[in-house]
Amino acid sequence: MDLPLIFMVLMGVSVLAYVVLDGYDLGVGMLMPAATGEEQSVMVSSIGPFWDANETWLVLGIGILLTAFPIALAPVLGGLYLPVVAMLVGLMLRGVAFDFRIKAQGWHRELWNWLFWAGSFLASFCQGLMLGRYITGFASGFGYWMFAVLVGASLCGGYVLLGATWLILKTEGDLQRKAIVWARWGLAWVGLGVALVSIATPMVSETVRDKWFDFPRTLGVMVLPAATLAAGFALWVATAAVKRGEARSDWRPFGAAVAIFTLAFAGLAYSLFPYVVIDRLTIWEAAAHPTALRALLVGAAIVLPFIVGYTILSYRIFRGKAKGGLYD
Amino acid sequence: MPSMEDALILARAQFGINIGFHILFPAITIALAWYLVAFRIAYQRTRNPEWLATYRLWVKIFALTFTMGVVTGVVMSFQFGTNWPRYMTTVGAIAGPLLAYEVLTAFFLEATFLGVMLFGMNRVPDWVHIASALLVAFGTTVSAFWILALNSWMQTPAGHVFADGQWVAASWMGVIFNPSFPYRFTHMMLASGLTTSFVIAGLSAWRLLRAPSDGGAAKTMRAGLVTAAVLIPIQIFVGDQHGLDTLEHQPAKIAAMEAIWHTERGVPLVLFAIPDEARGRNDYSIELPYGASLILRHRADAQLQGLDAFGKDHPPVAPVFFAFRAMVGVGVLMLVVSWWGTWATRRRRAAPRWMLWMLALFTFAGWVATDAGWIVTEIGRQPWLVTGVLRTADAAGDISPAQLGASLTGYILTYTMMFVAYIVVLTHIAGAGAGDKPAPAGGPGGAAIAKATE
């Protein structure tokens, strides 16, 4: 059994689950300033029961990195140190602002609203920055940093897309109409981001270049960009359907947004595999001792099905349109 | 190289501040989760709306505290990697699975069912809601189980072997149920029970100062006092047993706690002194003859190992010595306050205002004792990160002092703001609506809690 490979997949699934799930609630956080006070209350209610569990996927991802690939810690977390710290500060501000804004009044409430937005934005931007730095293998130089900044901005756009399509699913009326506009802006940003990463990754590494442009393999892997384009198109069409008030189409924009993220993630995984640090460290070189991997695998195999089960249960319990005042 | 030493000190300061801040919140949520289960079940059985009000109020405080614990805990999970990368490459095969099991078996459970607890009461059948409260409480305890298993293993490692250039588990049962684990786990669970009881009594007293006629708050305060009064003697007994276990497995820590510099027979108990590390002696000391030998060996002429028995491998004396006295001192004050308060409020007597002020002042006494206790055990383990296995200095990474300093500043600013906001909001919740009506149903705790303890 190829244990490092299994854990690479598990870590990938955790990170993708994190990006999609916390992505939508960070996106909702970033959209707060664009909404009225009443709408803000509905928006917060729509993510209230979920955000905490969503963030736990990040802890699982880092937990697997710590446990399964300890050799990668120094290069990866060392290379990303300051963006990681800034992201953590952002996540802290976002998390506590959630609870504090409810209990505050007057300018205090405004301040926490602002911190909720700022924390969501800081965390999202830093995650994109980390991705940009990671893809280039932490290369130094102005151009590489500008690239990372652009990826940071695009990931914010991507989370806004997830957040906006989540709101299309969970709200109605004026707020839903606003969310459609936000979703379309988000889609444009995602297009830019996916294009940027797709162009840059082969430029940085010959390994990646070979994987994408080695004929005839090229024909096979071009399925990914084609499917991503199709998902983007489907998303646009779906928002139009929601706008026309077609029944039972509320979930489709969110579904399409998740598809875009999943496809982009698959492309990235294809590019980087089998490296933990591109061209420097493979998953087998970075892997932990087999006793640790086996111990973890037993636990994950038993517990993960339960986690998936009660997560679905929680989404079923809180299905339907969100109403304001959940916390009051 | 001075910059390496700077980096080590900064990495330690950063991690120490983070864990010292983080533990404040689990110290409340572990026990408060079980209180909430009791409130919820009581409402189910009696249908008394006061129970519901009690539950609703304290679940808000729980959510706030839980969030503080989660966000600082996420930081901690990253700091394991950023601050101590060689910890994971040396003993990660043991530490990693324990941490990952905590995430898998506890974090998702708590986070998901807290959502149901907070917002799902009108969406799910009663039994699902009660089960959610139970699962959250179970999750907080399971979480404590894993992280204390790991911490205890670092204090008193067992069940491990050296293989392929690193330490791996030979027996997971040996690793988890290492010698200090049962004591540390019980000690921490009781610490949480005490911390929470004082928070409940203190915030209720705060409310009574603003709304003296709130009968619910008076009864809640009584409930917190009685629980604390019962738990403290048990904690003193468990703490003593924990100390004896430490003497067996980490004698250098005990020598630092008691500032015993030389191995001798009939060692006195140092009540107070200024330990002088450079000269290896105590100044201005007040001692009880034979005290330490009696407490630790239960014999007046028993021999105790002094710090000189460990060469350079012993912890710095002053912080461990003073933190231990702070923990015991605050613990004794908590004993006095809870017993006195229990006596003063007997048979529904109203507590005098000065006593309410005292209880309000003691709201977070458990925090002081808990943090002091952790300082004793963590600094007391130095210079080891894992006793006898890995030195702290060998686990650090190569993040530059400048980056560490910058992030430390960021953390301190964020924590300070969060801390102030938390205290303000808590006192605000406790005092909310105090002036509206003579006795708003269920102030902090409501009348209902007390019924259980009457």
C-alpha cells in the first residue's frame, strides 16, 4: 500500500473541502460592506451554523501535513511564514467578530462589522498569496511576488464567487438579486485567476511544462481547461435562470462554482504531483515513518465517514432560506 | 551565534504566549459544556422556563468562549510547524497521530453540533438537540484527552523506540497512558470545573450588584459556590498525587518548584524566598523545617534530590518556584472564598455586598491558577521539549528573528484586543437587562440551576 500517496490524496481532499467550504463563508464576509444592515444580518445567519466546522478542514489539512509529511514543514511553512501569520490573524479577527458584532451596539457594532470584513479579506488574500508563492517554489524576485499578489486578488474573487452563489442559494428577494451581480463579478475574477495560474505554472517549472505540452498527452489533459470553461458558462446561464425565477435552480450557480474550484484544483494537483515542494521534494521523500502513517490511516478510515455523515446532517437541518436574527 | 539564541527565545515566547492565552478558553468550555447538558436535560424534564433561560444565556457565553478557543487553537496548530519543525521530524511519528486524532474525533464533532445547539432548537426534535449538547460536551472532553495525552507523553515519555533515525511508537497504549497522563488529565478536568464554577459564581455576583433582587442570579451564584467548594478539596488531593508522580519521573522539576539546591535529608519546605540562580541558594527564605521531606516522601528525614544532582539539565528555578506558589496561593484563596461564600449564603441568606464584590473579583481566579500551573509544568520540563528525548533548542526552525518579532507583535496586538473585547462582552451579558424588571427570568444561570444543588 502506497501510504504517502493515500495521504497526499487525503490532504488534497481536506484542502479542497476547506477552500470550497470556508471559501463561501469568507466570501460572504468580504461582501458585507456591499449590503444593507438588514441584509448583513441575513448573510451572517446563512453561514452561522457552518463556519466553525468549515474552518476545521484547514486544521485537518495542516494536521495531515504535520503528521504525514513532516520533512516538508520547514521548507513549506518557512517559505510561507509571514503570509501564514497574517492569514491566522485574519481568521482570528473574522471568527471573534462573528460573535462580538451580535452583542455590540452603535459604533462598536460598526467596528466589528469592519473587522469581520477585514479579517475575511486578509485571510482570503493571504491564502491566495500563499498559493502564488507555493506554485513558484518560493522563488524570490519582484516578478514572482507580483504574481503572488495577483493570485491573492484572484482568490478573493473566487471566494466572492463562492459566497455570492451561496447567498443565491440561501437568500431571496433583493439580496438574492444583488448576489447574482456579485457572482458575475466574481466569475470574471476567477477567470483571470485560473488563466494566470495556468500560464505561470508551466513557465516556472519544466516538469510542469512537460506534463501539459507533451504531445499526445496534451490532448487528454486539455479536458480540464475545457471543462472549467464549460462550468463557467453554466454558472452564467444558471444565474440568468435564477434571475428569471425558474423554480429549483437556486443551487445551480453554487454547484457550478464548486465545479470550477474542483477542476482548477485537479489541474493544480496534476501539475505538482508528486512534489510537495515543486522540483525539490516529493511526497515519498517528505513522508513520515510508516508507523505514524498507519496509525493515522486507521483513525481516518473509521472517523471520516462519520464526519461526512454528520456534516450532511447539519446541512440538512439548516436547509432552506436563511432569515435574519438567528443570533438574537 | 546570538541570532540563533534570539530566534529560540522569540519562538518560545510566541508559542508560550499563544498556549497560555489559548488554555484560558478550553478551561471554561470543557466544564461549561457539561453544565449545559445538565441545564438542557433539566428543562426537558421539568419544562420550567427558567431552565430554558439559563440554557440560552450560558450557551451564548459558551459560544463566545468556544470561538476564542478555536481561533487561538488554529494558530497553535500552525505554530507546531512554524516554530518547531524539528519537533515533528524527530518525534512527529508519535505527536502527529495524537494531534490528528484530536482533530478527527473532537474538533469536527464540537464545531458541527455546536451549530445545532445554538441555532437548531426549533428545527430538530428535542432528543436530537439534547444529543447535540451531549456530543459537544463529549467532544470537548475527548479533545482534552488527546492533547493532554500528548503533553503528558512529552513530560514522561513511554512506549517509544528509536527506529530509522527518529522516535516512533512501539506501543500506542504505552504512549497514551504514559505515567503522568492519568494525573494530568484529572488535574486539568478539575481545574476546568473550578474555573467554570468561579466564572458562574462571579458573573452572577456581578449581576446581583446591579440587580440585587434577581433571585435567579442569587441561586446560580450559590450553585457555582457549592460546586467549587466540593471540587477544591478533591483538586488538592489530586494535585498532591500529581506532585508525587512528578517526583518519581521528573525530579528536576520538583527540585525547581521547591527551590531545593542540594541533595539532602530532612529538607525544609520553602514557603517564600528569592532563588538566586547564579549562587545556587535562596535569599530571604522562610522555611518550615522538614516540610518538603514530609510532603514529598511522608518522612521527616527522607532524602530529596537537589538541583545539583542534574548538572545543567534542570529548569530555571525562579519562574517555576514563583508560578507554583501563585497556583497554590490562588487555590487556597479559592478554597477560602468558596467555603466562606457557601456558609454565608446558607439557607437562602443574601450575600452582603462586599462578598458580592469579592466574588466578582474572583470571577477569573481559575485562570490565574490554571496558567500558573501550566507555567510550572512547561517551564519545569526545560531544557527538554520531550524529557530525555529532545531538547527545546534542537527543535527550533530557522525563521529569522525579524520575522518572529514581527509576528509576535501582531499576535500580541490581536490577543490584547480579543481579550479586552471578551471581558467587556461577558460582563455586559451578565449585567444585561438588570435594570428592566425586578427579576428577569434566569439571570446568568437563572433560578433553575440552584434547584439542582438545593
